[in-house]
Amino acid sequence: MSTGSGNRAAILLFAGAALLFSVFTLLTFDAGLAGDEGRYMLYASNLAGGYFSPPDAPSLANGPGYPMMLFAFETIGLGARASIVLNPLLLAASCTLVYLSARNLCGRRTALATALLFAAYAPAWIYLPVYLTEVPAVFFSSLAAYLVVRGLRSGDPRDAIGAGLAFCWLVLVKVFLVYVLYAGILLLAACALPRRRPKTVVRQLALFAGTAFVLSHAYLVYTESVAGRVPYWTDHGGSPLFFMTAPGEGELGDWEAVSSHYPEVYLRLAELTDIQADSAYRAMAIANLRADPATYLVHWANNVSRIFLNYPYTATPQKLSTLFYIVPNMLILSVLLLVLPPFARHLRRIPPSILTLAALSILYVFGATLVSTYSRMLLPAIPWIALVLGWSLSHLVTIRFRDPSAEP
């Protein structure tokens, strides 16, 4: 396929996806704020006032990446709520980036099929009409993937730096991904050091990881001034770990309201600042883990089910909306089981970019299951998983249909 026709396909894909996602957002948008939406709006308002964490009540629940995007709409006079128009555009851009990434790895038809199946991933649509980090996270993970794929093919250090910038912003949107960055750096070192010779692939990945590491850790200068600790990424790390270790009857390890399940804990922690409460949660979680590690293992198994199937949850009735997660994620798991044996068997044949995306996917999904997690937390890894599966199906798997009338 020529560059011109490839560009036309990308433009048409973006335009069609943007129109479809915009219509869906318009039809489903609710002006009210629910759950974490209010907190993101508060952080955007804080930035408009010249600070991120309130001086009188320190709070570092989330990274500044998404609030800064909301704040950009404040600075141009539209207001943070107008930022909802970004979501369909970001998701459409993600589809286009997945297509362009796949086009660097596969044929035109495979690339288009991969992008269209990614666009049809129903759980992502759920977050189009809300002020949450899921859609921006999908965009930055798609952008990082595209630049990694292009950079490993071209050897251009500018692509590696760009991928690092994209991953840095992804960390600032969802700070948990910094631990994926740490693990990825260790894995890269383990794979590169025994060879003792520089290669373009190693240099590109090192530049990608190094850029993301240095730029994202600049945020720690600010968190140290607020929390007085280094490194300190969030004051919401202790509570999900506490729920993973909570031994109460009927507990399934999910992030439930502490006020209803542990009223004595809530009353005690309500008197503390968010940062102090986070430390208390961590201390209780460590004590629970030492006393009853089996509970953590059971809750980890529940987490694996939840991140893919959106089930089970503590004291939560079954809902039809769970099917929006179960159906597409079961398809992903089915294809994964299909391609896993040939993928492992031909590991040396697999392009470095696919190995990189596969490693990021594994590190992210495994890491996310170690603390209390929801199915929506799978979303940042979906672009990486889509590209890995798309390439694997086109290069490692052949499906043939037999004539039923033929003799065995």
C-alpha cells in the first residue's frame, strides 16, 4: 500500500470513529458529576488557583496529568466541563494510532481489522461521556505504542524520546504505571546486559525508558514538598492494598467503602489527613498480610477475574452491564490462548516492538491484579494487547476449514 493511500485510510478511520464516538457521547452525556469526577474537577480548579494539592488539606490521590488537561480548558475560557469534547477525539485518535502501528507490522487488511476491532471494544465506550482518566490513558498508551513501533523500525532517537514523553504523561494520568516503568527497566537491563554489546534496539528502548523515567520523576519534587517523603506518588496506594488483605466475611478484595464495611477504621482515619490515612492503611494491610496471607491470595484470584470479567464484587447485585466487559474480554482471552503456544515457540522470530508491547501488557496486567482492581483498569493495556494479538494472528496462526464431505 502506498503512503498516500495509507494516509487516506488513517484519515477516514479517524473521521469515521470521531463522528461515531461524538454521537455516542452526545446521546449518553450526563452533566452531573459522580464518583471520581468531582475530584478531578477539584484538582483542575486548584490548578486555576495556582496549586495542585490544597495547602490546608494535602491530597495527592491522583497524578496531575488529567487535571492539567481539564485546566487547559479553564485557561482558554471554556471551563473544565467543556473538555468532554476531547474524549471522542482522543479515542478516535487512539484507533488511528493502533492502525498506523499495525501498518508498520502487518498488511493493510490486518492493520484495518485490528483497528476496527479495537474501535469496537465496548468497555472503552462506557467512559466517553464521563470526566475520568480512562480515555486519556488509552490515547497516551496508543501514542507510546505507535512511537515505540516506529522507532524500533526506523532507529530514529526522536521516536524513542517521543515515546518516552507519551509514557511520562501516561504515568502522570495513572501513576500506577510508574511501577510498570520500573519493572520494564529492570527487564530491559536483564535482557541487554548479558549480551555486552550495544544494539539499536537496546539503545532505542533505553532512550524510551530513560526519557519516561527522568521526566515523570520531576513530579516527585512537588510531592516531596507536600508529603515530605521521597518517592511519594499517591496517597491512594494504601487503601486498595488494605482491601486486598481485609479478612472480613464476604470480602472479595474489591475497593468498597470503608465507612460501611469497617466503621471503626473509618472513624479513626476520618480524623487524619489523606497522607496520614494512607500510611495507616498501608500499616494495617501489612499487618493483615502477615497474619493471613491466604486471604490475599484468594483476593488476588478475584482480582484476575475482575479485571477481565468485571466479577465478583462484594455486596453488589449482578448487572446486565457486566456483559459489556465479559463478552469482549472473553474474546481477548480466547485469542490469547490460541496464539500463546506459537508465540512462545517462535519467541526469537518475534519483532522487538511486539515483544516490548507484550512485556508492557504482562507487567501492567499482573501488577494491576496485585492491588484492588476493577475491569476498567485493563483499558490502558488494550492498545498494546490489540497490536500483539493482531500481529500474532497474521504471522503465527493459520486457520483452515476442512471439507465435511472429505474422508479423514
